[in-house]
Amino acid sequence: MNTISLPIRFAGIRGMLCLLACLLLWSCRSGEKLYNKGKYDDAVAAFVKKLQRRPQDATALQLLPEAYRQAQRLHDDRVNGFLRSNNQLKWEPIRNEYRAMQRLYDLIHSAPAALQVVTPKDYRDAITGAQENAAESRYDRGIALMQRGDKASARKAYEEFGTALKLISNYRDAKERMEEAFQAGVIHVVVSEIDVRSPFFQFSADQFRDYLVRTLQQRNINRFVAFYDERFARSENLQPDQYIALRFQDFVVGQTFVDRLQRDVSKEIVTGTSKDTSGKIINIYTTVKATLFITKKTVVSKGLLDYQITDTNNGRVLRTDRIPGSYTWLNQFGTYRGDYRALSEEDQKMIGGQDVPPPPPQDLFIEFTRPIYDQLERDLRSYYSYID
């Protein structure tokens, strides 16, 4: 048993060693390929990985120093190019270049053999300095935007102060400035009361408007847009930036139509059986007839909603549209004369029906305004989603 297993075991070990050697050879060749292609950061990483496994590898020891020098030269050239530019936001890409060099510093320090041939430069102070300069640039841009005094600039300033805080979490008074910019950038939108010129439907119209405002508030469509009911705005003496005027036009509720129809129906039914000469059973059919007397009651409710969004600062109309809506209530019932068996299932249901009153006018108003509400809410969400 042992005489068989030992050769197999040694063969397995030889195979693993051969595979490891191939991997190391590939790693080295991969590093050379990356170096020859000018991908010096990746080449440094490949050579360091090789030296972690084989500290005496001649190719890696020879090419690593030059790969590091070339990588350092490329990053320094990019840094110098950014420094010469007039771009206010140049410090963020500069920081990224320093971070890339710091990664090479950390990589080389992870392999003692690599440190024997390369003395990498520590860029931690440079990263800190670039980050501070980047935060200062963002902060200064925010201050300059706030000085313009308009809401669009305030919203941009909010983003600038936020970026400064991402760079340095407690940078100066950026948190307070950010909150100030947010408040200055919010668009206050007031939704008008709806005068339907009919006390009978005023409550339903108020429900329509209240539900719309509540939905817009809860949807959180845009952090820089706040919606208010006109009554609330008036009680709080709030001055809106935009005003949404709503008005129902040409609405009709409960328009009733009654149609009386008469229809003859017939059906062949099996009324018996007989046998032919061979003894086979044959169905005997009889035609039965009936006359339907149908009453069809239709109650139509419909109307149009005009809405208009106005900039209250200059009176400019920002958006306007007209949305139609309708609802039809239907009830059919009837009687018949003749043979009940002539009626279809649908006919039988109508015969079983009765003359029921339509829903109350307030309910009909709500039903015909339901599709109007859905379209209006979609329009407003779409319009205010893109304000930046």
C-alpha cells in the first residue's frame, strides 16, 4: 500500500511546485509587460507581489526601482500640471495623485525585499495639505455663491459646503453655512384653495386639494421644494416663491340618461330524447323565446381642472395645463315576457337587478376628479423633481 501511495504523493507535490513556479514566472512576466506598456503603478504592484514570494527574484529587484521612479515621475507631472492651472477645484485631483503615490509607498513597505532596492516617498503630509486646500476652495466657492443672493446659487452653495465637509468633517463653520444655504435655497410653493362656486361641492374640492398637498409633502419630491396649503400660508404670513392656482371648469355632476330597450331572444334547448332504428339516443330540440324589457340608467359626471404655476417674484407663468376627468355610473335592470329558459346568463342577471339610486353627488364629484388628481400629481412630481 505504501509503495503505491508514496510515488503518488511525491508526484502531487511535484505538480504543486511546478504550478507555483509557473505562477511566479507568470507574475514576473506580467510585471514586465505592465512596465513595457507604461503602466508603472500596476508594474510596481506586480513586482512587490513577486518579491513577497521570492525575495531574491532578480528581475523584480532590477525593474522595481525604475518602475517606481517612472510612476513617481508621472504622478508628479500631473500634480505640477494641476498646480499651474487656474481651476479652483484642482486640489481634489492633486489629492488623488498623492493618494495613488501613497498606495505605492504602503505596497513597498509590505515587502522587506522591495525596501532594499527602493526608498519610497511618504505622501501623507502632502495628502493632508491638498485635502485642506480642497476644502478651503469648496468653502470659498460656497461663500461666493451665497453672496449672489438668489435661490439657485444658494442651492449650489449647499452642495459646495457639503463637499467641504466630506473632505474634512469639521471644516470651519461649514455645517452652519450649509444649513443657511439650504434655508436660502428652498422654494416655497403654495397650493391655492379651490373655488368651485357651489357650496354643495366645496367640501369635496377641499378634500381634493388637502389630499394633493399632503401627498406632495410626504413624497419628498425634492429637498429644496416645500409645499403648503394656502390657508396655512395665510395664517403663518408665509410669502411663497411659487403659487399653484387650481380651478375646476365646466364640471357637470350627476347628468342622468335613461334608455328603455326591448329585445327579443331565443334559444334551442333539449326537451326530450328518442331512439333511431339502431337504438341510438337522439336529442329532441325545441326553440324557446322571450322578450326583454331593459331599463339602462347612466349617470355621467365630468369636468376640467385648470392649473397654473406662477413665479410670485416676477409674475412669470412657469407652467399651465388643463386636465380632463370623467366618471360614468351605470345600472341596468329589466323584466321579461316569455320563456325564462331563452335568457342568457347575462340577461338573467339583469332581470335579477333593480332600480337603485346613483351615489350621492359628492361621491360622484370625487370619482370624476380621481383621474384628474392622478394626472396632476404626476405632472407636479415631474416638474419639481428636476429643480436643482
